[in-house]
Amino acid sequence: MPEEIYRRLAQRLDALPNGFPATESGVELQLLAKLFTPEEAALAASMRLTREPAEAIAARAGVDARTAYRTLKGMVRKGLLRFQRGDGTLLFGLMPFVVGFYEESLARMDEELAALFEAYLQESRGAGIADHEPALQRVLPVEASIPFELEIFPHERASRLLENAKAWGVRDCICRVQQQLIGEGCDYPVENCLVFAPVEGAFDHSEVERAISKEEALRILHQAAEAGLIHSTGNYVSRHYYICNCCTCCCAIMRGVAEFGMPTAVAKADFRAAVDVELCIGCGDCTDRCQFDALSVPDAVCVVDDGRCVGCGVCAATCPTGALRMERRPEGEVPAPPADIKAWGQRRAEARGIPLSEVL
């Protein structure tokens, strides 16, 4: 029966490090049914993170290999799977829910999908995103907020991630699109989710991204910071491919901190806001900029709540007197990010107490 097929797929997705927990209402099954046909769900429920030929997947799923190949190619076009070219064939791999095929559903986002995602997010209190370490994403500080004398590593610099790429694209933020569809949108700009790749022309024929130059990517990054949005990317050191420009009112990950009170939802930057009391005039501009309620002005001088500060630097970048600055946190206060996404997955699986042998 279709429900059982979707249940198997949900269990498979929850066996991934990212997680996809079940709910009492079963709304996650409705969400999957909106995105996957029963035939697609049956194949995906038999897949692994490691990319494989269609024959191997078809054998585990008990379906015809040629039919499976056609179905898998269609799933790639819908943004439901990862793939790469092998020796004369395509290799297909399972994609997690978030960050994964949910973000790739932008072209198909409608009111029904937006409502299903919101229902799942609310019932699961973060869709498994927020309650385990290491976090899926890591905050990148606004570079203009970092004093020039402080060392800032390449993986901490959003501009460096863009400069090292060979292709760039921009797409609408799916979080703000989703919230607009359920009548909960905000006034932040929408087209500023940046993607990049190590090969030229990667986004030239995309139906979702608009291919842009490096200069435009850097300009969008700067404009996002000026608007008060928070830079974030995957919580690992190398091989990044996106920069989100997030808000706590719409972004599912940032909402984990601001709405659901889960500090593990996003990894803080290794920086924190600090105040020069001699320069602070108590104007309160910083409290308007901070999306995490980490700043207050109780006695005409700004006070920073270190526990709530994520180190985004949005406040310091526009302080009119330069009283706010970013400083490096004490050594060891923020765990070092994993080396790459594979190391991230291993650490996350250990934290969740799940084996990876069946899904690798």
C-alpha cells in the first residue's frame, strides 16, 4: 500500500545523519507523498548515500533495472536524488530531507507543500534538524564586523568561499517563499540564496538558479548583510556549495534557535559581539538588528548576552559609533567544525546513536 511505501522511505531518511523523525499524526508521510510518486518512493527507500548504478538499486527494490533507470533519471530532474557520471552510466545516491531535496523543491513549492512542511516542522519541533550536534549549518560572520588585526580563517569567510569557485548562481530563498505561501512572510529580500561550484557553467541551464558572475555574487552577499540577514553554510571546513542568507522569522534552521529554543540548531561562529562602553551612545540600533535578542540597552549602554549571540556580526557592521566589535571567543568554546561533509555525517550519526553501515 502507498502509505507503507512512504513509511519505509521515511524510516530510510531518518536513518541518515540529518534525520527525519516520525510524528504522531503522520504528516511526514503526506509530505513525502506530495514530493514522491509511489514508484519513486519505493526506489528511494532502497537507496544509499553512496552513489550506485540503477541495477544495484533495482535489485534491492525488486524492480526491473531498465524501468528503475528511467524513474531514477526523472527523480534527478525533480531534485530528489544526487547523481554523478560513472563509467558509461549514471550513479544515483539518496538525498536527505534537509539540507537536501526539500531545498530542491523550490520550483514545485505551492501552498499545499508549504502548509505540509510547516505542519511537520511544528509537530516535530524542527524536523530533526535542531536537536543533535554537530549542527547542519554554521554561521559565517559579516566580514566588515571583524577587526583587521584578527585572523579569520578561509572557511570562516563567506567572500573567500565565493572567490574560490568557478561558477555562481542565485535562487529564491525557499524558506521565505514557503512562509509567504502560508501568509507568514517577512520584508527581507527573497532572491539571495547563493550557490557555487568548482566547474564553469554549472548553472547556465538551471531551471531554478539564475547564473551570475562572481562580482554579482559578492554584491548580493554584501546587500544581504546590509539588509540584516545572517550568512550561514554547511557546518564543515571544506567543499562548500552554498551560502544561505537567513532570517529567524522564516529559516527553518534559524527558527530552531529563535522559535523552538534549541541552541544546537545552528553552529555559532567562533566570534562574539563585544562593546566598548566609552563609545556606546545607547542608540539601540543594534537591538533592532539582532535577530536572536542577544543585545539590550538597559542603562544607556549596550549589553551582550554571550549565550544568545551567534557571532553573525550583523549588529557590529552598522554600529554608528564603532562601539560594537567582534572578538574571537575563548579557545574551545565553540567546537571546531568537521573537516568535510563525510566527517560531519559520521559525527552526527554517533551523536544520534545510529549506524551508517546500511546507508553508506
